[in-house]
Amino acid sequence: MKIDGVIYLDHQATCPLDSTVFAEMTPYFEGRFGNPHSSDHAVGWRASQAVQRAASEIARLIGADPDEIIFTSGATEANNLALLGLAREGLASKRRRVLLSSIEHKCVLEIGRALSAEYGFSIEHLPVDTQGALDLDALENSISDDVFLVSVMGANNEIGTIQDIERISRIAGASGAYFHCDAAQAPSAMDVSRIADHADLVSLSSHKMYGPSGIGALFARRDLQPLMQPTILGGGQQNGLRSGTLPAALCVGFGAAARIAASEEGYHRREQLADLRDSFLKQLQNLPCRIWVNGPLDTERKHPGNLSVGFEGVSAADLLSRLQPKIAASTGSACTSGIPEPSHVLRAIGLDDERASSSVRFSLGKYTTLDDVSEATELIKEAILDLIGSGLLEVG
């Protein structure tokens, strides 16, 4: 896929809007523009019904019920509502320990700091192995009846690691701890049809599954909702948990994207994407410098569109600079752009600063073609030869 001539390989930052999704959203920007909370007339009723249908599609994607879906502005807000929304319940229960994996999204790590500073929770970061899989022995050794909550993402946004959500759920649940899963990347990476059976709280993002930006959702188990406090106050919409007028068009788009992700098309897309990623890797292995792959070697435990590659002796920043404006890729999470330090995810899997700063994340998507990855490989080869010619890279 090219955007204005640029080969787009940054789908884990954001996905393009699916044309089917856009078509379903369009009427709600035009004649069906009603406020879904206007309960006194038919225009509002129709908008409300559209939002409810969208909630049903999202619930179906993860195996939940529609009334357990709370719309948010995105996964970051959903993560905040999940963890901060339960903070008072944690204080009341006297459980003061929160366990987070060491490769969680930056927003979850920041929420952990807030839980520590503002509420007095003890925040513990669980280790992962060299491929990014949570150390389940460490989780079992850490879990006890004073643990309030465990938070582990479904699929990592930088190295693509897919976690064993079912087993993590069993370990957390055995002690009575709540389990939160940041599943923003998961629908494009794995079968999430039963994730609501395993997690008490699940965060989702529309634009990570070819839906519109600016909309996300939190699945919160029905019996858990009365224990939660809102993080946004106002008119008391969505059972009082998230105030504000819902954007009907965005909700409709999110629902359409969820329906497609849950379909046979979504399943086959993941299979095709994994094959394309593997083809890309084989081509990169012929570059005039040594490379390595960050994350799982077992492709069953890896996001099918993720390829985090280290280029030995190459500065990722220099390489990406030479690839502009022909390839869109990244050095890590878009949510940490501008932070002048190596990725916490790459450090957690054991990379030193030099190897971490030599790593580039390429993330493929449903519109990426074999021609795209072949052309990208040639452009990367040219950039590396340029680095060699400039004396910035020595090939041993």
C-alpha cells in the first residue's frame, strides 16, 4: 500500500480506514447526524439505535454483552478508566499490589505511576523472556491475596508478542485479583472471540483494526461496573461511567470494523499477512549487513503483521532518515515518539542500548502487497549501501 507514493509499513501505529467501514459511517455525518442521547425525538432514537448496534458488534467480537461495552476516545482512555476507575475499590479491599508486565504500553506504565503516587498502591513490573513472553513462573510467584489487579497486554505493539491470556487469567483469578488486558493490537493479531471470558476488563482501539480514529472501548464485566468510578464527569452517560456525547458516526465505524475483524475475512487476513511478513523477512536476510528479529521466533505467538528487525551496526534513526519520504516505518511505539531513549520493550527483552537503537519496526497490513515489501527491501538495501559508502557503517 502506498500513500502519496510512500510505502506504508506502520500499521501498528494506525491502520487506514476500511472502505466498507467508511461507507457505513458516512450517513451519520450527513442526514443521520442525531445526538444518541436525545431521548425525546426520533432522530435521537435512530442515532441511539445505531450506537447500540455498534456496541453489539464490538461485544460479539470479544464474546461479551452489549451493556458491558463502554465507548471511550481510544485505548488510552479505556486503560485509564479500567485501572483508575477501580482504584477506590482496591483501597476499600485492602489489596494494595498491582502487577504489570514490563512491556506494557506507556500509558499503562504511566497509570501505574499514578496509582502509586496518588493512591499508595505498590506497583510491580513482571519480567518477560527474550522473546517478550510474560514469565509465568514469576507471575505465579508474585501472585497472592494482596494483589488487586494484574494488567498484561494481549499483543505487544512493538515486537508483536502474543501472550497466553487464558493462563494469565487463571493465575490471577486463583488469588481473586482482577485481570485487565490492553487488547488494542489484539484483533488484528489473534482470535479474541473469548477474551471476555478470561479478562475482567479489556481495552480496545478502533483505528488499530481499520476503523476510525478517535474512538475506543472498554469491556467491563457487568458485575464490576458498580464498583468503578468515572474518570470523566458530566451528564452521566453510559451507566455513569463515561460522560460525554457519543460520536454516532465513529461508533458505527468502530462497530463495522469489529464485525469485519470477527469474520472469516479477518481470519484469512491474518494468515495472508503472516505469509507476507515471512516473505519480507527472507528478503531482508539478503541485505549487505547482518540482521536479527526482535520478538517471538514462533510465528504462532507473534502478531502476523509485525516485523521488528535489528540492523547490526546501523542507527535506526539514520536508516529511517535515508528512507524518507519513500517508506513509513518506525523505531517503536508512536505513543513514545520524541522520547530520546531506547524502547523500554527492547530493553526488557535484553537488548542493550546499541542494539535497541539499531531496531526498526515494520508493520504490515491488509493492503500491503508483495510488490510493496520487495520495493521496500530494495530501498532499504540502497540506504544501507549509502551508509557504508558514507563510512557510517562497516560490514565485517
